[in-house]
Amino acid sequence: MTALLSEVASSFAFGPFLLIPEQQLLLENQEAVHISRRAFDLLTALVQRHGQVVSKRELIAHVWPGLVVQEGNLKVNIGAIRRLLGEGSGSTRYIATVVGRGYRFIATVRYVAHQHHQSPDPAPPSRAGNMPLPTKRIFGRESAISSILHDLENTRLVSIVGPGGVGKTTVALAVADRAAGAFKGGAWFIDLSVLDEQSRVAEAIANAIRSSAGAGDQADALNDAPRDRAVLLLLDNCEHLIEAVATCADALLTRTRNVKLVTTSREPMCIRGERVRRLQGLGLPPTLEEISARDALAFPAVQLFVDRASEEAKQFRLDDANTPSVTEICRRLDGNALAIERVAQRVRSMGVAGMLDHLDKRFHMFDGYHEGPERHRTLTANVNASYALLSPSEQTVMRRLSTFAGAFSLESGCTIGGAGDLDRATVVEVIAGLAAKSLLAAEARDGEMQYRQAHVTRAFAMEKLIEHGELEDARRRQAEHLIVGLSQASRSAGVGRHA
């Protein structure tokens, strides 16, 4: 294999940047750039062979020696490098993707040999681990991040739970970035979305623990506790492998003393020692009030929309005229960060009013994205990832509940969800399970639990209802249920008048 690192100490200049491999330093206009060790190694490998195609296999072997790593980790780090270099905000491009092969550094590079540079602002000390560097501004999550950091001081397992796209990974990465300095063995990111077998979870976790101990340590990582190094593991996207993750997490908590875990999932693991933090949608403006653009910008959901829309359409501005549409879009999307991002990224081509109309009339929403995991490339694909994990009875009830346009009681949910072929006890269990899996929002109102499907979830479930040929029957049951409810309310009112 062609060597990726030059044995001659050199610096490389491109655009406003100076890359100094010997000092693990990247400067932009003489200012140090905060870059993770993995991303730095990838950038160095590409720059030192600028103009050449460097295969994915070579890059993975160089940056993750001795580890089994999925291409998704490589893509995440390449994306982080592109953002750090400012690709997308101007005309300059640095890294080209060669489909099916690898990547090529395409900017003009100048060699600066045998020079040692002193930066007035030295780069932060490198930290052990493979944690991706947070690269985007985070809105409305400071309280959640602080709470989870506090949790980690007092417990060893924190599960960040919430619906798909709500921002669990973003919060978890921010937590790991801030906490990493306290873990001598490093902070290690394990993306479970790339695994499809329960049996591979233990191997992925063991590889991370071995890496924290050094590449040569071939101990039984799940049984041999790190003795003098604290280690943080971030297990991302656990829901489809929840049983295996729970088993491994329980084993680690039992057999080790210095390993701490942060997990992201759409449902808790329900094991001893787990601290669950449920992540809700971003904060929204109040519903029945007119609001100015200035006041709307106090809410994180609107802040995120404006930030992402401005990235795509430089001329976009939130003003008093478009604020009602923007706030309504954010409400329709329940403050879901991924959904807001996807919608905001179409502002240039559709306009704010056009996007709101699209949400009113269509269920398929915004295909065509190629960044990030497959489940995040469309809004409906995001819900489908959860739907596919449900049992047939759970899928059936989820589809039927889409006939509720708003909140509904447990009794109403049992009537419509059961529809004569599922007994009440089964439907109660299913509704509780859907709430646990973040597919139903549950809230206590006046002493009674109320449930509601988020807009995107309901849109997806309604499509499935139509696809299964159940729409007309579901509408008939819904109408009958409403008639019964109105009749009972009328009789109660009559009794009240005569009393």
C-alpha cells in the first residue's frame, strides 16, 4: 500500500490554510483551527497526495489502524473537514468525492519544507478517542447538555431518548466533546446504525475499548475493565439493536469501574443504573398569538430554521411578513430539528409560503438528500426506520391512530386502535409501547393521559393506512366514535339541566 504520510517534515499551504503535520496543527490566516485528531489525519493524508485519488480502504486503514470501521465514519469525518475548510459557503472546493473509489484533494497546494511554526493561539491538546468534532451551531439544547453532563458525574449510564431527528446525536456529541478531557482513556463514538446484527454489537464496543487501551491490547474487552484510565463510550442509534446494547451495557456496568456510557435511542434500555433523558422538540412560539420577527427569534425552533435557510439562500431574512408562516412550519414539525433543517433547506427553491402549502397537502417530504445516514435523507424515511422495527400489531395500531388529527384519550385510542380485532388489553400495551418508542407524545391533562402523533409521524402512518386499503374503514369507525361521544355529551348535558 502506498504510504500516506511523508517521512519528510513539511508544511502544506492551500487557500488561507497552513497544514503542519509535524505539529498536528492547522492554521487559517495564522489562527489555530480546532480539529479532531481523526479529521486531521484524514486531511493530512489527502493533502500529502493532492491531485491523486486516495481510496476509502487506504484512508480507513491509515486513520483507524487495526479496527473494523464502517464507511459511515469516514463520511462523517470528511464532511466535518469540508465544513471546517468552508466548503459550501463560497466557490472554493478542496475535496472531491470520486464515486465508488475514494476522495481527492483538488485545491492548489504549496510545499513549505522544514519550517517550524509557532502559533499565537496553539491548537487545543489532542485527546484520545475518535469523537467527531461538532461543526454546527446548536440551538436550544444548553440546558439538556448541562443536565446530561451533571448526570455523568453521578451515574455511569445516560440514555438520550426521543423521536428520530429530534437531535439526540447532536446533543450526545456536544456532551462528549465537553466531557472528553475527564477521560484518560478517551471518548469513543460507536455508530450502531451501520450494524444490522445483534451479534456485532459486542464486537464494536470491544474494539473501542481495545483502542482506548492501545492497539496491541487484545484482552477480552467486555470482561477486562480499564484499570487506570476512565473511558467514555457514546453508543449512537441503539433502537434497532436495543436488546444486544442493553446486554452489553449491563455487562460493562457490572464488570468495569471506569467505563461510562452515553446512548442515543428512540426508547430506553430499561436496565439497572440507566438514567433516561427524554429530548423534546425545540422550543416553539405560542400558538394563538401574533408575534413579530424579533420576538419569534427568541425561540430555538425559529432560530434553527432561519440559520439553515440563510445558509441555503443568502438573501433570506425573517421579517414580520413571513414570520407567521415560519412559526407555523416549525409548529407543524413539532420542533423536530431534522425536519426543520430539511424544510429550511428548500427555502431557496420553494419559498416559505410554498413549503407551508407543501406540508398541508403532501405526505412525501423532501427527497434528494445524500448527506448523513440513510434514515435521515427524507423525513418519511426517518419515521419508516422506527415503523420497520414494530410488531405487526404495533404497526396496525399506529396506522389506525393516524385518523386522530389532534390529541386523544386512552379510551378513544383503544376504540379506534382495536377496531374489533385487537382486545383492549393489547391496545393499551401497544399505545404504551408506542409512547416509549417516541412514536406517540404522551401528556397528562386534567388527571388524564392524552396522546398525539407528531405531524410527520401522522403523515407517514396515514400513508401506510391508505397503502393497506384501511382508510375508508378507519374513517367510518372514527365517525361512529365521534357520534357516540357527542351523544353521551348531549345526554350528560340534559341530565345537568334537569337536575
